[in-house]
Amino acid sequence: MFYAVATLIDQTTWGRILDKNPAVRELIVSRQIKQEFVHFSWLISEDMDEKKTIKLLDDVAKSTVEFDIQSGGLGIFTGNVPAITYILARNESVTRTHLQLWEKCVGLMGSINMKYSPERWIPHITILHYGLETREYCEFLEKSMDIDVSFTIEVNNLAIIFKDENSAGLLYKVDLQKKVGGTH
């Protein structure tokens, strides 16, 4: 089982992001698994004290005001199963929130993926990962090279999602504090 402390991206925002490049929209949508949530992960582990982590997320959410994160372009994570991602640019709020989550969650989670440690973490939304042939990666890149995929996401929640070989789902979600004078 894999767990992620993540921020979920709502369908309206995701649709707006997909509309940036209609030429690859179908390829991305056809590869999404219905039970999975569009998100970016703050950290990932294979074990978790669920009750304590839920309480921790509640505490962090009470002291964190929603904020924005901007895209930073496309990324490719190489390896046995390459991934194409939308890279998200770090800012002060992102870095502060990640460090707070990392420091508080590390003792509640087992087998943490160290690629999510503060020194190594690259915020991203995975858009293509499993089940692709090399030509499909190349096709995606060809259709994306000259497209501006700039976008902004409102970080307004923290969630715990899970995935194993048979299922995926939402374990918990809490909203961050609303911006003062915000329109949301």
C-alpha cells in the first residue's frame, strides 16, 4: 500500500490545465485511472499511522492559509517507468508548508520515499506514467514543445490518498484556512 499526503486538484482547474494543450488532452485523459485523484504529493510512504496523521493534517490546516502555486513547465522523471509531469515552482508558502509536513509526518510514516525529502522534493503533477510506449512519450513531447502550459493552482486542501495494486482512494481531506477577503 502506498499513501500520499497530497493536495487534490479540482476538476474545473484540471480541465483548465488540460485545455492549455488540446493536442495531448485525449492522451492524458485516456491514461487517467478513474479511482485516482489529480493531485500533487507533499510526501509518499508505504506505511502510516492514519489517526495521528489525520490529526496532524487538521493541525496544519488550522494554521495554514490557502495559497497559489505556479507551473514551471514540463518535466521528465527518467527510470524503468518514466513519468512526464507538470513541474510546479516552489515559492515561500510551498517550501514552508512542505517542511512543516515533512518534519511532523516523518515520525508517523514508514518507508518514506526520500525523493520527497526537503532537499530533493520537486513539486509536480504526474500526467503520464504507466502503460506508455516510447513512441507515445515522444508523441506527447512533440505536441507539447511549443505550447505554453503556464497555470496557477490554488492550494486549498491537504489530503491523504492511498493506492495498492487493486484500488485507490481518498482516506481524508481537510481544507486550509480561507484567504482574508478571498472570493472563494
